[in-house]
Amino acid sequence: MTTKTLQRAALALAGLLATSGALATEGGGSTYAISAENFIAGAVPPPGFYVMEYLNHYTSDRVKDDQGNAVPIPDFKLRATAAVTRLAWVTPTEVLGGNLVAHAFFPLVDLSVRAGGTKDSRTGLGDVTVGAGIGWHHSPQLHSVIGLDAVLPTGSYDRNRQANLGRNYLSMQTVGILTHIDPNGFNGDVKAALTFNRTNSDTNYRSGNEFIIDYAAGWGLGNGWVVGVGGHVYRQIRDDRINGVAQAGTRGRSQSIGPSVRYANDKGWLITAKLEKEFGVRNRAEGNALWIRTTVPF
């Protein structure tokens, strides 16, 4: 990529679903909420209706190229703050020995981007995610989930704007989660997702497929608290395409790590929080993110 092309890509970074907290593919965005999950992600609660709130604040002041070098973009600054409401219904219906689950994510996003003497910002609804899955409890300590999500192009999009709240294409995501819980010992979570992207009809740009792992590892203190670390590993596994032609050197990658904490009580209330720093970035913005997640049973 030339510097001019990368600068245009950097200006388009705000076209991500800002809840992702990290950036890749067309314009540097992703429909997947990278690094959103934390401890106890795969332990489906008892049948009932649940409301989860995800709060995310992401900032970046640099963009990395295909070699991991900083791209010289004057006065670049990206800021994304999101409140994402997740509605989840754990049904009593059993499928293959697990509980059938349905959910939907509704992100409200405040997004701003500045680069090369220009600025843009937007606030509103991002791309909505709907999906279903099956959750198993293999033992009091070991739990798992598999699922399929669809990200709908509901967020506002304008190919001539720097800041966009939506991606303007449909994507499908297969998800698998494994969770280990011990109130007085090791706690660990791994969520793996494979994202299949469709074409942006306004640009004829098809973002490459993506593989993402969210992880958390910590130690239970015996009083509802778990302390440890969390983050993500992101790999774009297919080149982007424009008008059906593969674009070499467009695959994004990143990792992150940072301190993570969880608190849960015996009434079903849960809160997790983590602060993470990205590193080893390619073809994406590089920054820092704060994630807070709460669960309230009804």
C-alpha cells in the first residue's frame, strides 16, 4: 500500500463497528466485537431472561502498515465509546443435552476521528447482532457454548464520511466458548470466532474472513472475586477483495493483554472489567481499550 492509500484507510477507520475496540479489513474495521468477552463467558446461566451491558472505550493515535511500522499520518486520533445492551434468553429447551439460547446485541456508539487536518464524528445505533446457540454444563467447573451469529448492517454508513457507525455489509460468525470456574483456584475462558464477511455494495469491497480468540486467565480468591489477565488474538485469514480481485498485503493482525477482574454473587449478579494494550499490530490502528461488562438477572 502507498502512504496515500493508507492515509485514506486511516480516515476510514471510524467506519468500524466501534464496539470492536480494535480495527481491521476494509477501512480498518470489523463486525466482531474483538476482546469484548472476559471471565465466565461460556457458563450459561439457568433458564430465564438476562440483560447484559457492555461498556467500551477505545483510543488510538497510530496506524501500523503490513510490516508493523507506523504510518506517518499527521494529527491522527481515533476515539470510540460504546454502550452495548445484550438481551439473552436461556430457554428450558434441551438440544443435544444443552440449553437452547437466543440473544441480540444493540450497540449505541459515540465515534470521532481526526487526521490530516480533518475531523468527523457520529453518535447513534451501530450494527445489530442476533444469534442462537447451545450451552452445556459438563461439571460444576467446566462449561461450553457453541453458536451462530449474524451481524446486520443497521448502523449508518456513508462512503464519503470519515466516521461511520456501520459496516454496510452482512457477516456471519461461528462461535465456540470454553469456560473453567473455580472459586478458590484457576479460572479460564477461551472464546474462538470465525467471521465470514459479505461485500459492501457501495464500494464493491469484500473484507477478508477473520479468526479471533478472546481469552481470560485468573485465580479465584474465594469470595466471588477473580483476578488475572485478559485480551485477544486477531488474525485476518483471507485477503480483502475489490471487484472480486484479491488485494495482497491487506491482512490485519493484532494481540492484546492487560489486567482483568471479575466479581459475582450468589444472586446471579456479575461484573467483569479489563484494561488492555494492543501490540504486534499489522494493517490496523493500535491502541488501548477499557471493557466493563455487567449481568442482571430477571
